[in-house]
Amino acid sequence: MKIISDIGIQIPQVVLPKPGIDPQKWAVIACDQFTSEPEYWNEVEKIVGDAPSTLRLTFPEVYLEGPGGDERIQNIQAAMKKYMDEGILQPHDGFVYVERQTLHGKTRKGVMLCLDLERYDYNKGSSSLIRATEGTIVDRLPPRIKIREGAQLEFPHILVLIDDPNKTVIEPLTAAKAKFEKLYDFETMLGSGHLAGYAVNAEFENQVVEALRGLAKPETFAAKYDVSKDLPVLLFAMGDGNHSLATAKAIWEKIKAEVGMDHPARYALVEIENVHDEALEFEPIHRVVFGLKKDVFAEMKSFFGENYKYTPVASGAEMTQHVDNASGEKQLIGVVGGGQQFGVIEISKPSTNLAVGTIQAFLDPFVKNSGAEKIDYVHGEDVVERLSLQSGNVGFYLAGMHKNELFKTVILDGALPRKTFSMGEAKEKRFYMEARKITK
């Protein structure tokens, strides 16, 4: 495969299901979605049945804490081998241009390529070409490592952002797609929109590479963010799938001394998207805490002290209005349940720039010190209300951050608190379609 080392990419060979495989049953949503909604995954099981599907090749996290995990991993690895041996998966060389029509009728555009894990560092304070945008929780990697370590293939749900205001990298492919071979084109399951993929020809492949090189020029980078030319360039910023890329990196660091630097595991398949794509919206990620064992309001009052104020409100709509329209130095966070109905927390003199970081600083030790059974990260006000109003639960509703703030914030301040933002709603997440061999 062709390696473009100066910008940390590889032009991949992917594998795709052969003609005749039902793409709607083949492609399932990212495994880290609907983690508190097993009914979604039960419906996926019914739709897929015995058909070839990425459901058999990935590990939905809704099942991660349940029994039979090791057996599921063995079945995944056996299914990968079976699909390869039986020719269900067939190779395709080159970039794939992807269009995803979302629930709102907009079309998000992306390109499938490989990133060089040697150019990626997820540690705090990193200045690598490819960077995490949120804090990486190393404790979350072991189960993911276990799944990937013995796998023949990777199925990425990783979305990586570029900051391309002049639309030089991806958008020219949109205009030229009639010249490309169409690889797939179908409605995704359970009302998640439409997905189409095209084989990028050699002429446009070169254009993509040169446009990425343009974005990576130190002088272009310095002028865009009003920073010193000596500051290391950030070309690729993580959007979704931060822990998946960190898992690939952890495994690569572990094996590279024995396998050598030209091994396929040095690279990870991702989809890149332009942060300036009009169809790309940043959605907030809310928190739901399950199985309360302590009085969460008393604990918050103790944790935040005189900087904490709780005000009950009449409805979820009133709560979201207060939080979404907040301004000034005080941070507002919506609260659902916990023995109350709806309320708003006001934190003055917050310890972090974003409300998500402020509440996470409380929640992590609260759950760790047996204040509750577990915490989950969910999309949508309706899901927060439905789960949090159940007995023994509490939810925290957060406002979103503007996507145009992302690159400069990461460059100047480093990674954001984990689960700060989401690229679209849960149903708009990446569906597994392309795969890539990560063994020799």
C-alpha cells in the first residue's frame, strides 16, 4: 500500500462484502451506541438473522459487562476468518469517498484512509500530527485490546476531523463523484439514513494528498490559528472513536519491536470529515448515573461548596432552555431525577472552562466511591429523561460546544474532558461497512 509519510497517511486496501450480500443487514451502527438500550440491539439481531453481518464481527458495548465475553470474542475472530476464507469479503485498493445522508436530510461527506499510528499520541499535552480531542481513559482500553489483539480485521467507527475552511480535500470529490465507480448505495437499518461509497480514482487520489499537504504546511497552520510557526502542526483531530484509535496505538506499541515497521498494524483505517461540512453538527453528550446509593444532591453540595446552587424547574423544556441559553461566567447544568423531577445546577467559579468538565470532576469520584453503580453517556434530551426519571437514577443535561472552537481549543489548551461532544445524534453514527486486514 502507498504510504505518504510526510502527512502520516496510507492509501489503504479495504475489504468490502461481495455483490449479492444485503448491505442493510451487513452494516450495523458503531458498537459504542445505545449502550443503555438493549432493545435497540435486540432489534438489530432480529433484522440480521443468519445473514453475513458486521454484527458478527464487532462487540456491541451493551454486552460488554454481561456474561460470555470471551466466547463472543472467539466467535468474532472465527467469523472474520470464515468471511475471508469464503470470499464474502473482497479487496478494494484506494480511497473510498463516503456520503452519509443523516436524519435531517443533510449529506455528510468523508474519505476512508489509513492514519500512521507513529504520528499519533493520545497522552495529555501531546503535540503530534494526529491528536486526541478528549481525555483518553487508559482503564477503558483493556477490553478493547482483548477484542482487537487476536483479530484478523479492523472495522472502524473512527471519525477524524480536518479543519479545511476552503474545502480543498473532500468537497472536490463530491463534485466529481459521477466519474467514480459506486461501491455501495443503500438505506441503513432502523431509520438511520442513507449510505453510499465511491472508489476514488488515481487523479483525485493525488488531489486529496496534495490538499492535505497544503493544510499541513507550518505557515498555513500558523496563520490560520494565529500561533507561532514553531508550534507543531495538528492536521487530524479525533472526532468519534477516540478509544478505538487509542486501542490500535496501544497494540502497535506492544508488537512493533517484533513485527517490524512495515506491518499493517502500524496503520488504522478511519473516515476523515471536514469540520466545516454543513451537515456535520456537534451534539452534546449527557450523563446518566444508575443505581444511586448516596444522596447525589447532598454530595454535590459538599463537593462544590458555596459555588453550588440548585433550582427546581417545572419541566424538561424549561430546564433545557435555561442550560442552552446560559451566558456569563457561571456554568449551568440540567438535572433530571435523583428523587427530584427537573432542576438546574449553577456553578460559580468553575474549575474548568466547560460545564462538562466541571460535572465530570464530581461524577468520577462519586461513582468510584460507591455513590452509584455506574455512569453512561447518552444522546438526546428524551433519552436523558426516560432513563433518569426511573427510580434510583439521575441524569445531567449539558449544552453543546461549537464545532468551530474545536481545533484552536485543542491546539492551545490540549484535550477536552472526555465525552464532551458527539458528531451527530446516536442514529447518525458511523455504520460498519469497510474493513481492513491488520495481520500479515
